[in-house]
Amino acid sequence: MKKVISILCALTVLAAGAWAQDQQQHHRRNGNGNGWRERVRAEKVAFLTQEIDLTESEAQVFWPIYNQIQKEQRESFEAIRQAYEAMEKGLKEGKSGKEMEKLVKAYIDAKDKNAGIETKSFNKLMKALPAEKVARYFVAEEKFRHQQIGRLGGGNMPNFRMSEEQKQQWKERGEQMREQFRNWTGQKRNSEEPVQEL
């Protein structure tokens, strides 16, 4: 048992190292103030390792797949961001209907491609791991995401404390997004409904 734990720890360190190296290159290009993203990612690797409870052989196949999934998601989010910014710029510049149609289509295509990553991830993981471990992975991803949202909402990100003004801005932005969603779906806000914290 000790041997398995040692091997898993070693694999985790190797996976985290490869991931961190990729992230360092990414952040050198894009700038990353104090390195809190790398620390959060290292926390995530440790969290997933504990939650999924992989055997040695499962870990050997899981981490390369996981690293590829993360790479594809980063690239997809970047494509969505760029398409969104181009669409927003097009609106500000008063682009014509046909030009705007192309920008909107590029944005929707980027979003659709991102949505396909989950299905692709599921298929890859199901070939490599038992269904229970795949379920543990997706549950762990959600748990970690909620944990980080809670920490961010409280201003508790490592080396990333939010001022009261920033917290208020987050709160206001969250309410704006909820209001936008209600408008899109035709829902009415109950006047007694409390404003939810992010």
C-alpha cells in the first residue's frame, strides 16, 4: 500500500510539473502577476488525486488524458474570449449586418466547440477508467469549482484578496448577469427574492 501511495504521489508531482511548465509558458506570454493560478492548479491536482482514488495503473492513463482535456479547455476558452471581443468590437464600430453575422457565427462556433469537449472527455475517460472513477472525476471537478467560487467570493484566493469595492463590483455584476438571464428567459424577479452572493 505504501508503494502505491508513493507511486501515486510521484505521478501527481510529475503531472503537476508538466502542467505547471505548460502554464508558465502560457503566463509568460499572457502575464500572470503573482502565480496564484499555478498554486490553485496544484491544489486541484492534489484534490482530484484524493477524490478519484486512482490505482497506479489508472493514474498512468488518467493524467495524460486529464492534461490534454485541460489544454483543450484553455484553448477553447481563449477562442471564445477572442470571438466575444471581436463581436463586442464589431458592435462598437457599427459593423454591417453581414459582418456582424460572421462575428456572431464565429462566437457560437467557439461556444459549440467548447461544449463538445465535455463529451470528448467523457468518451476518452470511459475507455481508460471504470465508470465509477469517471463519475468521481466529474463530481470532484464540480466540488473543486464550487470550492474556488466560494473562496473567491470571500476574497480568499491565495495571494488574491479582494477589496470591499471589488467584492461589491462582483456582486453587482452577478446581479446584472442574473437579470440578463431573467430577461432572456422571460422570468420575473420576485421582489422578495434575495440577491444571491456569487
